[in-house]
Amino acid sequence: MTFVAYLPSLGNGFLNWDDNFYVTENPVLTHPTLHGLLTQNLGGNYHPLTMASLLLNYKISGLDAGSYHWLNLLFHIANTALVFFFVRKLSGGRLWTSVVSALFFGIHPMHVESVAWISERKDVLYAFFYLIALLTYLRSMERGWVWLLATWGAFVLSAASKPAAVVLPITLLLIDWFRKRPLRGTALVEKVPFFLVSAAVGALTFLGQKQVGAVHSELWTPLQRILFASAGTVMYVAKLFVPVHLAAVYPLPSTSAAAASRLSPFFYVAPVIVVLGLAVVVWLGRKARPVSFGVAFFFINIALVLQLVSVGAALMSERYTYVPYIGLILALAWWLDEPKGSPRARLNPVIAGFFVLATPFFFAQTWNRCHVFHDPLTFWNDALAKYPGKVVDGYYNRGNWYGKIGQQEAALADYNRALDLNAGIPRIWYNKGLLLAQMNQNDSALVAFDHVVELDPKHVDALNNRGAMRYRKGDLAGAVADFSRILEINPRYRDAYLNRAVAYSDLKQYEKAVADRKQGIDLDPSNPGNIEEYDLMGEALQHLGRHVEAVAAFDRAISGAPASQPRLAAYYFARSVSRAALGDRAGALSDVREVQRRGGNVDPKYLRSLGG
């Protein structure tokens, strides 16, 4: 059933939401190195095993999305089976508890994001090893330390897939409690190696998140973060039972002071609902240990993303339920195996009825939800339809996609809408500037790049493009100033040297132009664009009367150019001019003949001056 429910995902492509960073524009996949796989920081996270799995897909199918979606789905099917075996082992063989837990893990619509979105390979992969760790830990309670070592190994692999695995040691302690194992002595000491891994991965992740600016605790007061965490909890539990109005982004309230002070009543009611709900769980848990276990399993595995520490800009995310929901589903399904005559068996018809009615609904929702992830336009249209006027990234990314497919006016409208919501994000101004430059709206593009530099004075790409706009407008001194500022920030920024060389040539400062081109070429000697740079360097050298060096530069341009290079005839003619200036008439004539052979026109007077 899980496989069939997810069949539509196999025809999906890539999204422009993280898939570009993880796959389509990731140099670690195109030029893989062990160092790159182990150290690449993507969105503030280090997950080398996830990157290795994506590299496998890249080797299989390149940028054909099919193999990526197949592997995601295969891992999800494997995880569905592992949930069955874990629950069966934990419950002592309860059949319906195991079957229903696995089924609803497999087809729950809240899990589509983790499976149908290629970038969430980390979810299905970390869960795979996480569930293996839970199974081997249960076995270690019967068979000894070898299985405990296997548990630790699976935990390391899980943490190398996604940092969310760091809570596993606490989950293991929860299993100890459920199995009524005393939480002292060996039970605690054996967890030390697990907690050491958690501490290392947690510290690395926190630093990585801060490095990319994903931690925003200063934006919200402690009280507001508690309100957000409570609201997220209520929404997660509600969507367990009624998974409707699903969305890629559930935006936090606006960070403006006015909006933050006027939170909707739901945020203030949510903590009351959570407290009352926990009170009911505690009351039920006195007689039904599985209920307490399931709820505790949920909170342990979702606590880090409840916005108590503000990471990202979403109140909740469907992908965060992938492992935590196992606990809540188990707590419900447990009642299905209660023997007849037991006081707790009275709930069986109600719970069974819910699962029977939910099965076709959840299946249909999952099937339909898979289609939403088909392409960027479908994806962002759905997100923006659910929360119109609230999702900055939705308008920004849809604008990016419109720009990519040539719908420039639609792209510009989306960028403007995103900036109306938050004008303090440099990347939106930057992409708007690039779009306006493509539309030859140079003044507007210049304003956009000004905004980027104002928000981020060290944004070298914005400085480079602002310099280009100034050059277009004839402000050569301003262009040189921008390119020079880039090189103060990053002396290895190749384009700044080459662009400044163009401006220097127009200013007739040929010595500086030649020096900049040499620097640019030296920074990337194998760049195919160096063919053109050698030609331009030769022209500057001709202006300086340094024809010997000019001939050498044209030699490099000619020798490096493919036979199909359209400007190859121009390179030969330029070299002819310098050879003639050096008195090498034979060489100059030979070059001119090559120009003619390639279909180029040569002034007859020049040809006669060479004796041709």
C-alpha cells in the first residue's frame, strides 16, 4: 500500500528549494572528494552519509531525478518494514499494533514531504539507521554487548545522515523505562558513548546553523517561543488525526514589533491545550504504560524543532514528524490488541473505527500530495495558495523559477511581493537586480544592488554586478571602485580582475588592464574563458606598443581556441598586425591568409602592404 500510495512521486523532478544546493548546483557531486563529502555545510548541517547517497544517484543518473526519487521511496518502504519489526519486538509480538503502526507510518500524508522531496533524503536515511539502532538495542537487552555495539554503529550512521538523530540516547533510556529496567548503573554507563556522539554532533550542528544565520533566538522573547512551541505541538497532534491543509511552509508570525505583539488567540490557547493534554496522558499512563511511552517518544524526537530555540522561519514542518509520529501511532494502535473482557478493550471499536475510516482518506491524501512535489511551479503555487501573502520564500523561489523559464514580468512581480513582506533579505534584492539587468532596466538594477550592499557591505557578487551596471551607464570610475572593493574583501575573486580590466581599457589605462588580466588568468589557468582574455590582453599590449608580448598573448589565444571558435579569424588578424609592427611581414602575411581561409575580410591595402 505504501509503494502504491507513493507511485506519483516517481515521476517528479527537482525543486528549486534545497534540491539546487544538494544536487543540481552542488560541486561536491560533480567533482567529489572525500574531504568535500565529510566537511560540506549545507544549510547549517553536516550529513556526509546523505551526501554520499546523493553522489551514488548522481553517478547512476546524473541530473535525471528518477533514480533519486526511487531511492527515497525504497528507503521509506524499508523504514515502514522496520517500524513493523520495532513495534512487534517492543510490544512482545502484538500483531495489530505492529501492522497498524507500520501502515500508518507508511501512508501518513504528513510524511510525503520526507519522501517526495529529494533534499529530504536525509530524513529517510537517518530514520533507516535510527530504527535499526532501536531494533538492535532491544536485541542487546537479551543478547549482550555485541548488539549494543551494533546499536552504537547504527547511531553513528544515523547521525551522519541527519543531526536529528542526536536524541537517540534519550530514546534508549525511554525504552529502558518502558521495559522496567532500572535507570542506574549499567543502564546509564552504557549510554555514555552515545551521549558523547550526541554532544559532538549537536555542537557541530549548532555552530553550523549559526554560521548560515539560521538561529534567530534574538527575534522572539522566551514567552513567544513557548507560545510557538505549544502551537506547533497542537498542530502536529491535530494533523496526525486530520491531515488537511498541508503546506510546504507554515510561516511564523511577522517579526515586526506590531505584528509580534498581536499574536492570534490560538497562540495563547495552545499552551492550555498542551497542559490539559499532558494531564490526560499522565492520567492514562498510570494504567497504560504504552500511552506514556508513545507520547514521550513523540516529544523526545520532536523537541529540537519546536522553536524553543528559533531555527528557520517556520512554525512547524511536516518532515519533522517522520520519526516522532511513530510514538503517537503506537500509543493509539496498542489498544487494538487488548484482550476481550479487559477494561481497556472498550476503546477497541473506537480506535479500530478511526483507523478503518482513516486508511482510504490517508491513502488518497498521500497520493494527491505527491503530485504537489512534481515541479517548482506546482510546489510553490500550492504553498502560496495555503498561506497567501505570508511566505517570503514562496514568492522568492517562485520568482526564481519564473525567471528561469523566461517569464520575467511574473518573476519581477514575485520578487516585489517578497520584498513587500520583508525588505531586509539581501538575496531577494540581488536576484531582482539580476533580473532587472537582464531586462536592461539598468537604473532599477543599480538601485537593487545598492540595497544588497547596504544590507551586506561585503556581498562581493552584488558589488560585481553593481560595478557592471555602473559600467553600462558609463560610470567607469564607479565601476573601478566597486571592482577594487571586491578585491579588498576577496583578492581571489577572478571576475573582479577581469571586469576591472575592461573598465581600465576604456579609461585607456592599459598597463593596469594588462596587469588585471594576468591576475585573472593566473587565478584559474585552465578556465576556457582565458582564450578571450589572452586576446584582450594582446589588444591592450598593442596600445602600449609592446608587440612582442602581444604576439605571445595572441599565440596563447590561437593555440587554446577550438577550430570552431567564431573569433579565431580575429585572433589571427590581431597577431598579424603585431607581427607587421615587428617587421615580420612573412608571419603577418601568413596570418592574413589564414583569416581569408576562414572567411574573414581583409582590407586590400593592408594585404598589399604585406606584399600579398
